[in-house]
Amino acid sequence: MTHRTARGGKTVYGAHVGIVILDTRVPRIPGDVGNARTWNFPVIYRRAVGATVQRVIHEKGAGLSQALLDAAMDLVKMGADGIATTGGYLSLFQKELAAHVGVPVATSSMMQIPWVQALLPPGKRVGVLTLHGPRLTPEHLFAAGAAPDTPVVGTENGHELTRVLIGNEMELDVEKAEDDVLAAADEMLARYPDVGALVLECHNMAPYSRLISMTFNMPVFDVFTLVSWFHSGLSPRDFGYPANGGPRNDWGERQ
């Protein structure tokens, strides 16, 4: 009979990704980073108190550093092996968060921009759809590792999505939100016909990625693609070829 020994050290087991969630009450439909049903793997959340969408976007997160750091560290103490967030504008805190928590951090879906650019054929570039175009600055892009002249178009001229999220409203008309992101994508391609792929800055936009991709026949990357990739490195798939005694399971014992 094999002797089985479980190892401790965490509060929560089996959830490798911890997500710092902004201080909101907005609806989060499946596909949204803040809806736990979005993920094919367990995640754990911690709210950054006072970190509203309004403050993150219109004030560049001024005064929110400690709240974000505390939430991220709480997640690591609970058992997270890596940290993600629910706001693409939080790229400004990437280095600070990673230095503080000492584990891998993926603050913003825009971190995918350099990767996606490397995939495209010559003459094509990445465009970014965001919640508020004028508020997404070259500083945000640079912090995510992207070129500061990356094309950016926002949904701030739409009728639903930007208003609901920045206003922290309790109801979202999903069809109107779909219209907003499609209008922004259409504007992007009209203004920048060399765009060959889109990255959605807003971590609430992933529910609309498939619709955008099918409508405009181009690849779309979002927070779901980022965090899914992130998780695959934090918890690599077991293909049945154990080395050095085999991988550890979520109890901490060798499999």
C-alpha cells in the first residue's frame, strides 16, 4: 500500500490564479474576468477596496497603490501562484505589483500586444479597443510592453458599455453593449485599415470577442486569452510522463 502524505502551506488549494477585482457592483456576465464561470479552472478573488473604475481610468489609479498591493498579497497568502486583475488600465501597476508579491503578475490584457504583433504578416499591426480612448495613454501602452503609437479606439461614444462600467451602474443592456464594441471595431478599421488583429483592453469585453471576430473576420485577444495562457504556465498540463518522481497534485504530494 502506497503511503500518501499531504503537504500544507496554503489556505486555498487548487486555484493557481488569484484575481484582484476592482471595487464595483456592475453586472459581470460569463466571459467577464470577474465572473467565476468564465474560467475552465478555479480562481480566487480579492477586492481592492476603493479601486473604482472611475478612479482607475480618469485618475490613473492615483492613491490606489496600497489597496491593490494589499489585495494581491492577500491572494498570494491564500494560495495563488500568480496574480491577474480586472482592469487593463492597471498596466501602470505591473512592476510595482510584481515586485511586491514576488510571484508572476499579469495586470493587463494589453501585455499580449507585442506577442500578437509578432504573429502578424508584414504591413499589419495590432489595434486596441478600450473603454475610453482618450484616457488610454502611451504610458499605459508602454507599461504593457506595447508601442506607444499603437492604434486605440474606445467605446466612450457608444450608448451603454462605457457609461455602465464607469458609472458603476447595476444594469447592462447586453445587446447595446454589443453594438458599442462593434461600432468601435468598425471605427478602428476605418481609421486604421492596416490593423490585422485586435486586443481588447477592457477586461469586461471578452464576452464580445467572438462576435467581433466573426463580424470583422480577424483574430481577437482579450483577458480570457491572457489569463488562460497565464494559468497554463502556472499549472502545466500533465501528459503522463512524470519526471523526478512526477508532478505534485493539489495536496502537495507526488502523483
